Amino acid sequence: MEVLHVHPGPASRELLLLQGNHRSSHIWDGQCLSETFYPRRIDDMWEFIRDHPLHPHIVRRLQDMCFYMIIEIGWLQFDWTLITAMIERWRPETHTFHLSIDEATITLEDVEVLFGLPVDGLPVAYPHALRDYKGVDYLHMLQRLTGFQPAEPTALIGASRLHLTLVRQHLAAMDAEITDDSPPEDIDWHTRLLLLLMFGGVLFPNTSGNLVSLRFLHHLERLDDLSGYS
């Protein structure tokens, strides 16, 4: 059986201007065959949940808000070889995967299917008043909505970003206090902190991998409204 030769590189570099520095070029030249990718370490929400299983009240709350499927994803076994292959096919110039059969990219439908998050609904927008908030304002909002007030004066980076390590530590302390008889306010406090862990460590991680913006608290004030957002 004759094996058809597939051209290893792009037929034209008119669009793929970064081809000379792309990983694929180095692989074809035999320069990257032994180099291994190492993922950036972010705050591991799933590791925390494995060590601190969620109470059924928290699970039900997350299900009502359409966020629980993100928790379930952490139980899957990832195919790291496939992920590495896809990374090697990713082109930053076009934001697509260049495959031998065609191009492909990540769409909102993929987000909806994988994460179970709605992609139709109200837009996520912040009120103009938040622009004038200072660190103390965000800390007051954090205490009001979660019952958590960091003791460390360096808890915030800038005006609104909080260290996720502090969120994890407070959640671990609260975990033993959540019971079948816990009042709804305690359930909501715990849920909001868990969502901050999810936003900073999974959905909206930054380059530090250990910070979350407290601006998200604006949308966490009314938890029952979350399922109506896109």
C-alpha cells in the first residue's frame, strides 16, 4: 500500500508569519524530539475537592447554577499525548488548529458541551461604580458575601485580586462546619468561595495561577440569577 506523502509545513507562509519560530519547524528539523511540555501550575481546585468532598447541599447549589459539571470534569482522565499533539498544531496567528484535513478552533458550543455552561442569556458586565472601588471596598464586599475577612495586610494584589491560597485555607476551615442543618446563609457563603476558587483556578486563571479578581463578587451576590447569564 502506497503511503501518500504529506507536506510537513504550510504550503504558504503568507498568513503563518511565525512559522520560523513555531514548534513544528523545530520538530521537523529534529531539534525538539526529546523536549517535554510542562503545564503551568495553577491553583488545583479539583485536588482541593478530592481532599474536602462537597456536602450535598453545596452540590445541589452548584447544580442549580449550572457550575457542577466543571467539578465533574476533574474526575476525567486526560489524554496528555493528544493535548500535546494539539498544542503542536495550534497557530497563534489564526487562533486555529491546523490539521491535515482542515482547520478547527474552540467555539462557544464546545464550552457549553464540555462545561455545561449556558452560552445564551444576560451578558456579564460590571457596573461603572466598580471602577472607583478600592481594596478596602472589595474586602468589605468579600466579608459581606462570604463571611471571610483575610487577616494578612498583603492579601490583595492591586485593588481587587486575592490570593487563592487564602480562599482554600478558609474553605478547609469552613468545611467541617457545613452539616445537614446548616443555615442557607452558610451554604451560600461556602458556595461563593468555591466559585472564586473555580474562577481563579479554572475558568479565568491569570499568569500567576494563584489569584482571583474580587470583581466577580458583584455577580455572586444573587446566586439564583447566575444560571441566567451567558
